[in-house]
Amino acid sequence: MTKPKKGAAKSRHPATAILHNGRDPAGQHGFVNPPAYRGSTVLFPTLEALEAYEQQTFRYGRHGTPTTAALEDAITQLEGGARTLLTASGYQAVTTAILAFVKTGDHVLMVDSVYQPTRKFCDTILARLGVATTYYDPLVGAGIADLIQDNTRVVFLESPGSLTFEMQDVGAIAKAARARDAAVLMDNTWATGLYFRPIEHGVDVSINACTKYIVGHADAMLGAITANARTAKAVEEARATLGGCPGSEETYLGLRGLRTLAVRLERHQRSALEVARWLAGRPEVARILHPALPADPGHALWKAQYTGASGLFSIVLTPTPRKAVAAMLDGLELFGMGYSWGGWAISRPISKPASSG
Ligand SMILES: *Cc1c(COP(=O)(O)O)cnc(C)c1O
């Protein structure tokens, strides 16, 4: 393998680019991957260098290591942004990104179908800081313009919506928000930069819960905030000031997961559609919420904006007694039950704990 030429990454297919981005074998004695750098203190050669610490690439563990820099660089290129900042979780990426843009008296427009903890952050900590939140209909499109107030500093999108899978018209919302000088933030966890690049559609900041598809193996918590050039400084300052940083092991697992993202997502897409189509024929199922299915109300928007679908979707059951739902879920043999987006497949039922607690 030869070292990729500078500037060559742009013309590569994203699935190819993620194999190269963030890798510098020449800087690692020829080894393909950077090690998991563990460290807090970084030494400076002279007093002069110590005092001019901002000029040294690595100056303290919290601000970054060669391992975090490698993953940040790779995600920046995947998302088509200017700068990526890693965080200890996807949720910390969400809260840090919002706090980068608001102060007391400001207003946030938050999509009503957002990941529930993001709503909790708005309703508790943001509210306590005197930042008001209005929840808007995910299908609002260009109509968002009517909801923007003079003090609206952030318009936040998540598409498709958590659990309910509404597709948003990202370009139309971003255009209206930018016209009023609000920062446009989007949770891109479902698609990742492989299937949708929010920044190319006018979004300022794309957020990934890397815990889900980028790490991909249910073995680490990790988040990423990717900013465009106009917002990079604000996001960088917020992440540094709030103090969030990922662990070395988690960062390494993020880098490792990223290398297989394209093949995993392709399979997720295929398997999820096959299961969704099968479920659509079942009498117990009233509706499938999956934007890649032609019958889905968000299908046209998905097709126009996205280059693929990942593996997560919802179903709505016809009225079913709770006992029947519990009997089905408790009897699952191949799937386990838990929060998050999978990562568990077994060939026999998990043994039930002998007692609770
Ligand atoms: C899981 C998730 C998050 C939070 O990520 P964590 O790494 O669990 O903190 C944020 N947004 C979406 C859409 C998620 O699914």
C-alpha cells in the first residue's frame, strides 16, 4: 500500500476513501494504524515553546492525541466538513454542539421527532440557562421560516426522526435558517456521512453518535461533531471549554470500526429491507416506518437526498394486548432486547437472571 497523494481523496468513492483517510503509515514506522495513544502530559522542548503552547500540534491529552486526530481527520473527510471534534458519547456531541451557539435569551428550534435525551437537554439544562426551545414538525420544510424568531440561534434537525422516521427536507430548512443567520445543526447518526452529507446540503454542524454505526460492534461509547469552516471555531471552543474528550481505547475502536463501515452498512441496508418487506406482509403489522420503502411518506425525500439506508426502522403493530407483545419479545431466539441499535445476535436464548437485582 502506498501513501495516498495529497488531494487525491476528494475524487475517491467514499467507501474507498474511508479505508485511507486518517491513516499515515509513514508516521507509524510503516504500520497501517496509529496505536491507541494514552496520555495526559505532553512535553515541550523549551520554555519558549511551553509558553507558545498553541503552536504545538499536541499539547495536552484532553485537547487531542495522534489517535484522536486520525479519527477526526477521517470523519471530517467522510462528512465533507472543515473540522471534527470527538466527544465521549454521541449525547455529549449533541449537547456540546448546541452549547457552542447559545446564550441566555436565545431560542432553539428543535425537531419534534428528535432523539429523546436531546429533548431532555433542551427542557432541563437549556431551559435553566434561559434558552427557550420550540419543537417543530419534522415535515415543516421551507415553512420553518415562519418559526424563526430574531433570537433563534440554532435550528436542529434529525433525519429520519428517532423512532418515527420522518424524513426532513434538509436543504429547504437549512436555507431558511441560514437566511436568518441561525446555526444549522443535524444529528446524522442514522445515515452517517457515507449515505448523507448534511454539510453539502447547507447544514453547519453534523453530529454522529459513533457509538452506533461507526464503532459498530457495541463495544464503545463515542461521539463526533463535524463543523463547516464558518462554525469550526465555535465548536472547537465549546468542546475545549466544556472539557469532553473520548478515551484512547474508544477512539481506537472508532477508527477500527470506520474501516468496515461501508460493507456493514450495505449489509444492514439489505437485511433491514428484507425483514421490513416480510413484516409488511404480516397481519400483526399495521405500518412499517422505513423511508427506503417506496410506500413510505418520506420515500421521495430520502431518494432525493440520501445515497443509502442503514439498518434501523420501526414497526407499528395492529392493536395487540401487551401480554402478546411480551410473549413475542421474551421468546425471541436470535435477537436480544436492549437500548441502542443492535450489536447482539445469538444462536440460543440468553439465560434469564435467577432473580431481579
Ligand atoms: C444513540 C443516539 C445518540 C446518543 O449517542 P450515545 O453515544 O448513546 O450518547 C444521539 N442521537 C441519536 C440519533 C442516537 O441514536
